[in-house]
Amino acid sequence: MILVENVHKSYVYGKQRSEVLHGINLKINKGEFVTLTGPSGSGKSTLLNLLAGIDVPDQGKIVIDGKEISKLSNEERTKWRRENLGYIPQFFYLIPFLSVLENVEITARLTKVNNFKEASLEALEKVGLKDKAKRFPSELSGGEIQRVAIARAIVHNPKIIIADEPTAFLDLKNKQNIVEILLKIWNEGKTIILATHDSFLAKKRIIELVDGRIIGEKYA
Amino acid sequence: MLSILIGIKSLRRKGFLLLLSLLTLSFAVFVSVNNAAYNLENIAKTAWNDYVGNVRITGIFNEDFLDKISKSEYIQEYQALAIIPADIYVKGEKRTVYLIYPRNNISLMSYKIKEGNNTGALILDKKDIEFGKIIIKINNIEKEINITGYASAFYVFGIVDYRLIINENQLKDILGQIIYNVIFVKLKDLNNLKEFEKKIYDYSNQTKSKIDSFIVLDPETFPGKNETNAARNTFNLFIFLLSIVIFVSFFVYQFIYLEINSKELAILNVIGFTKKNLFVYYTTPIFLIFLISTIIGYSISIPFSYYVFESSLKSVPLGFSEIFLEKYGYKFNNEIVLNSFLIFFAFLIFSILPIFIYIYRKNILELFSFYFFSKSKNKLNIPNFNLKVSFNLSSGNLWKFILLIILFSLILTSTISLFSIRDSWNESIENLNNFYDNFIYALGNSKNLPEINNASVWKAVFHFAKVKEKDVVTATFLINKGVMPNLKEGRWPTNTGECVISLTLSKTENIKVGDEIELEAGINKYKLKVVGIAEIPLFFQYTRETRSVVLYYDEFKKIFGDLEENVIFLKGDYKAIYNELISKGFVVTLRSKDESISYGKSGGAIAFVFLNFLTFSLILSNTILIGIILVTNLSSKIKEIGILILLGYTTRKIIIMIIFSSLILIFTSIPISYLISLYFSSWNINMMIEFTGYFEPKINMNIVITSLAYSLLPLILIYFILYIIIKRINLVKILLG
């Protein structure tokens, strides 16, 4: 279970401090599919970064499966994220000098997955890219790169998957394709938190953020 | 115009300030060292000759003789010195001293009072003697002498503990009369040497004076010349290395800079910048930095250059004193500034080559990389996953990796060479001084020498002769009772026209037994047949090898006169001989073999100053280069590292991966460095510090391991910087793109 209690977060830009999140309270149960929606600058990515332990709140706490991750050190959060989380970023972040398979293998090796090569190929099969395992990122399309990022996020079988606008730079067909893959993974019992500003992609429990505040919640 | 304008504005980039500082410093060092080397070279030709003149005459001379000399039409100026060896009692201990009376202090061989006055004696080089009365002993007669000041002068005449400048009254009091034994003369015209020599002998006959030797002083063979040469060679080598470092740094920097800013290049191209515009935009700041750095560097080099020159001279204790430095008119040579500017300009042109290639001929670069990288990815095709990641984080490209290997090999080579030379140095001094138990330096008439067994007695002159244009020590042995230096080949001379040469002379000038050499002493030349090669300690107070020639005694005496300095190498008990020498009025300095070895080793300190300087420069410059490559490479891969951290790689794990790749670098460098060091250390030491004698430095495993430990220190520092960079990575910023 994920518990977010009165979380505040602000950033300093030059001499000005800008508060991005204003006292967020949120509870996400195990196995839920949660979609965060809202316009640009509403705080979706910031909230996801806090949930993934990439950043820490200025105030409030985040407890995941009984562990207050906001109190962990940077290194401890890295290790926690490694074991418990799959992260799909907004931009196409693959390592350019590694092949598709090697990019997926990174996580598998880190988390000491048995038969990491087979596991990586299996993850690539789930996203429909097993045949392109030996290619390099520069030889793939945007949609394919994002699917590799999904394979990399699921290869070690994490409990939670966080996807920060993974469809932002894709065409409609690819957007739908990515969401379908995420739903398929959710059906395997994972907790999925997806951020998107495309309202038609929002699924299941939908939480709307505006100016760093939760203004509404609905189910679809 | 727009390209130039935004080019100027791009100077605000952080990296440019660092580049400006580095270039300014490099230019300042470049000009300073170049100028110091030029002045070091010049000092040999002018200052020595101005200070000592052209001719040295030894013997016994009275005032009538000097009166004749002073009226001679050939003479520009002269100096007569009375040099008297004596014993002196300092804090209850008997020590040796030369009492020196210079007849005319505004001429050659002058001195400068540093403290007090010359109403009494002046002590040279402030030591442990206080002003006031002190007891001296000459010919077993004790006298009191009053010391009233300290002075500086270049009166290096032999192995004594102290040198005192006395006045006319003190000389009269000591000797009862005024007699001189050395005269230095500066001629109006050197073409009149022969006539002047003839006149001098006429004067001696007329005035009942006695001439022992008439030596023409060669401005190229002055004391300290070898040390000055060593300094100049070191500086030249330093300049050469600095040039390479500046060039490589500039070149690498441009490539990396373009790699990092390739996106900017593309965007500018998209908005309408032509290739020419882009080239102007990228080269404008480089030209400006070049101009600013040379102007500031020039201003810094003016005082810095004199500092380098003065401190390198003062680090040579044998050859120089303050007065010698004062005699020399230091010049800041603007021709050198212009040359340095042109060399730097050449660097600049080379350094903008990558910009030109990158903008105009990018395809050629890709074609070039085809040979080194896997065809499709422009990256090395490494099968091992961990190795691949490590390699890409630490260097990325094969050419960068090869450059890293070369740079680290150079660091390792210089440290291996340093340690190997240091070890071999000490060993060679021990071997050289192993043939005797005690060394006695006895000042007095050799006719009065007692009967000595188990010893050899030597006489030597420094800086008065040359072989193949190189300064040599000329020596002879008066007595040979079995205690002789190590004869490597042949035999000792038994007749005139024969000589033994030192191993150093043999090796450096490729002279063998049976060869004929020409010994130049002043205007005279002597043909000598080499009958042997020996390792003889005739340098650095008879503790080190150097270029030397050993003549048969009669021939030596004919050329250089009869010297009062007797060098005795003795085996067994020294006490009886020592006491007998004292009772016969000799001024005696005793030194055990161990003291000689220790002293000889300390003589290496001068050379090690240069060696350490060179090694330090190499380590520093190469560390900077390695640092530039590793840090800029890492900076350009921040995003990749960010992803790795996002996926769960800890900072520690990433740095371990980078170090892992560096282990390959280190282990590849060891055999390369070992092979280079074998040649480099021998060449380095014999080229740079040739005056210390020839030897082949040895390299063992211990030296390699020690060198590796020292060479790794700068790498650790670089890895610490990398660690800080990785630690400070802001994942949020990376995720924002």
C-alpha cells in the first residue's frame, strides 16, 4: 500500500521559490491502476518522482508497504527503487551504446534475476520486441524505444510500476499500444501509477491534479 | 558579424574561464622557462669571463712583478690573490681554512661585503663563526685573527671548511711579507695571448718571481657549466613536454567540446547558420582566449622568468655565488616572447582543426572511425556487458582509451625512471668509493709528503681543459701504492703521451683504449694515447665520476704546474699518516669512505631537484589531461549515468565500474612503461645530469611496484572528482530533459 500524507514540494528557480505540490494526501492500494491527469505544470511528474524515491518532499511523508521512503538516504532510496519499482520515464531514456537486450538486462542483472538473459527476452516478448533484441536504440522508432523502456521496467517483476507520461511523444496508435501493454501488466497483479495529460488514455482510478492540488477523483 | 558577436558572448561559458587560466599559465611558464634557459646558456659565455678574465697564472709573485703587469700594454684589468691554507679553531674544534687576500677589490675576482666591514677579516658565506678574534694555525704557528664581517665572493679553490678574506695588514702579519700565488688577467685582445705569455716569463725573470702555470681560461669550461647545462636540458625537455601537453589538451578539448555541443551546432544550422558562420562562431572565442592569455601570460612571465632563472642558479651550490649572479646582466629576451607566441599560434591553428573537420568534413571523421569502431554504432564492440558499460563510462572511444594508456604510461615511465635512477645512483656511488677506507685532502708542498703505504696520491685541476669540446677534469697520480680506482680496461699511464680516461668520458664520447685524443689546455693542445679506462671519483669533492683524463705525472706538471693540493686515497689505519702530515705543516681534511659515500649521494640532490621537477611536471600535466578526458567524458554521459541511477545503480557501483575499466588501462600501461623506462631512464639521466657520471640504471620489480603506487595517487584524485560529479547528479533535472 502507498500512503502519501500532506506532501509539499517546492523548487527554487533562480531567486524565486515555486511550490509545486501543496499538501497532497493520497492512498493507493496494492494492485490498483491509478492514472494521474492534469495540465502541464500541475505536479504529476513531481509527485511520481517523490513516489519513486527520486526526490524527497519538503514536508509530509510517503510510506510504501510500511516503509517511509522519504526518510531514506539517497543511496538507500536507490537500492529500494531497484528492488521494488519499475520506472518508465517521459523521455526515451535508453543507453545508446547498449543493445536493446542489454538495456533490459541492466535491471535484470542489478536485481540478480535468475537467467537474466531469458528473463530479458521474455520481457521484450511481452512488449513485442523480441526480434529486435540485438538492435541499438538509434535503430528503433520512438514507440519501440518506449516499449523497451517498459520491458526494462518489468523485467525484474517489481510490485509497483510508475510511468511518467510514457506516451507524450508518440502517435495515437503507439499511445494506445503502450496503454494496452500497461493494462496487460496490471492484470498480472502489479500496482500501476500512470501520469498522462491525454484524458482518453486515463484508465481505472483517475486522480486529477491542478496547480499541485488533487481536485478530483473518479473511476473509469 | 553576428557569428563573431555571439562567439564573443559564448565566452561566458564556464569552461572558457578555465581554458583561459590554463593557457595564461602555460604561456607564462612557457616564456619564463624559455627565457630562463636562454639566460642560463648566456651566463656561461659572459659572466664567468667577466669575473675571472682570460688567463690564470699560478706561482709565487712579488709586488715588482705586479707592477710590471699593471703597466703591460696587453692588459685590461687583473687581480692578484694570496691564498694561504691554514687550520682554524671553531668552537674548540680544528677545521681547515683558506685565507685569501685580493689585491684589488674593484677588479676581477672581487668580493662584496654583506655585513660588517673589512678592517679585519671577512668570512665568506655566513656560517657558524661569530665576529671577533679567532685562532688560526699556519706551519704549526698559532696566530690571532680578527673577524669583522661577512662577504660574498666566488673563491672556490679546494676542499676546506672555511674561506676568509683578509686585509693587507693581516697578510703581512701572517707571512711577514706580501707574496701572491694566483693572478687572474683580462686581456685587451685575445689575439695577443702568445706575446703576453712571453712577456710574463720575462717579467718573472726580471722580478725574481716564479711561474708554475699559465692557463688560458675558456669561457665554455667554467665551474657550474655542467649544472647549468643540466638545468637548461631539463628546461628544454620540460618545454617540449609542455608543448605536447598544451597541444593534446587543446586538441582533445575541442573534440570533446564539439561532441558536447553537437545539438547546439544542429540547432544553429537549422535556424540558418552556414558552415562558415558556425566555424567563425566556434573559433572566435578560441582566438580571443589566445590573445588575452598571451597578453596576461607575458605580463606574468616578466617577473616569473627572473625568479626561475635566479632560483635555478641558486640551486646549484657548486658553481655560483651571489656576486657571480650580480656580475651577469640578466636580459628578458623579447625574441623569445615572439617565438613562444608563434609556437602558441601554431597550437591554436592545430587546435581549431577539429572544429574545421567537425563542421566541414564530418564524413571524413566517420570514415576514419570505421577502422576503429564497430561499423554501425561508432562504438567499440565489446562482448562483455560489464566491461562495455565500464569502458563507455570511463573513456567511450578507442582513441580516447589509447590516449589514456599513453598518458598513464608516461606517468608510470617517469616515476619508474626516477626511482630507478635514484637506486642506481646510490649503488654507483658506493661502488665508486669502494677502493679506499679514508680520504685525506692535504694542502702543502708534495715534496714534504711522508712515506705512505697502502695509498695513492692524486692531483687534479678542474675547468682548465677540454676533450672533444667537452670540459674535463685533468688529474695525475703522484704515488701509486696499490690503492687505485677501479681500472675497467687497460693500464695506468707509465709515460708522457699516455692517458687513462674515465668511464663517463669513454661512454659519452665513444672513446676506446688505443684511441688517440686531443687534450686542449688553454691555447695548447696535447695528443694522448688512451691506455686505459677507469671509474675515478674526481668530481663533487672526489666522490663522483665525471669526464676526466689521467696523465702521467711529468706531463701534468708541465701543463698545470706543481699543485699544493694532495688527494690521498688510503687503505687501513690513517692516524699515523694523518699526524705526520700535520706535524709537517700540511693543512689536512680527513673523510672516511662512508662520509664520502654519504656526501656523494647528497651531491645527487641537485640532479634530483631537476628530476623531481621533471617527474612532477609530467605527472601533473598528464594527470590534468587524464582528468580532462575522464571528467569531460563522464560529463557528456551524465544522462546515461542518470538512467543507471534511476534503475538502481548506486554511486559506488558506477565508480567501481569506471575503475574496473581503468584497471585495464593500468595493466596495459605497465609493460609499455617498463619497456620505455629501460631506455628513457638511461637516456634521461645521462643527457640531463651528464656531469654526475655515466651509468645504466636498473629496473626491478620493487621499483615498478613503488612507481605504480605513486602513479596511482593522481588517478585516485581524479576518481574522487568523478565520484563527486556522480554524487551530485540531479535525477530530477535529468528526467526533465
